[in-house]
Amino acid sequence: MTFLSNAPLQRREKIHASVLAAVLALIFLFTAAPASFRTFLPDCLFRSVTGVPCPSCGLTRSFQAASRLDVTRAADSHVLGPWIYLALFLLFLLSLLRLLTNRRIVRIPATVLRAGLLLFFILYIGVWICGLLNA
């Protein structure tokens, strides 16, 4: 892993960091908005078709609680919600820092990134299956 590269960002990297920062900012603003603002959200399609909650059921409520720093309620809504929120928030900060400094902040080897994403996916599905078994 390398920190703060001397090479300036390429155009593609700037666009990637800008889009990522904008999307994450919208997620944080949306979850921090008052409940009346979010009344247009549709019901979960997966749940309406299958009758069981999807792996992401509870994440919106969890993010809403996390945006108010209510970690207990966030974890009650979805066990991984506060951790996912924190990871996305750190990713948002890294993207902003990357844009402001015009430098790569952290470069994670592809094998480490793939292994981490695979472990997260296994944990995410495992939490969902445990929730289904306990329901």
C-alpha cells in the first residue's frame, strides 16, 4: 500500500473521484433529510415478490440513524449498516482529499481489494441468512 503518490491524477481518475464524491454526498444528504422528504421511496421489490426481506432491508433506516449519530438504532436496523456507512463516509473523504490534492491518497493492491470485497460479500450474505433463520 502506498500513501500520497507524487504523480498527479489522470483525467479519468479525477472524473472517477468526482462522480464517487457526488454520489456519496447525495446518499448522505438523502439519508439525513427529514422523513417527510423520503415519502416517495418505493417498497422493496424483492420483499414484495418473494415475501422475505432482501439483504439490504433496513439499510436505509440504518443510514438515517447513522447520519444522526444514533449508532444503536443504526445497528438495530441492519447489523452492518453503521460499518457500511462509516466505510462509505471514509471513501467520500478520500475522494474529496484526492480531488483537493490532485494526488492518489491510498493505493490498495488489486488482490487485497478483491479479497476484502469477497470477505465483505460473504459476511453480508451470512448476516442476511442469519436474519432469515431467526425470523
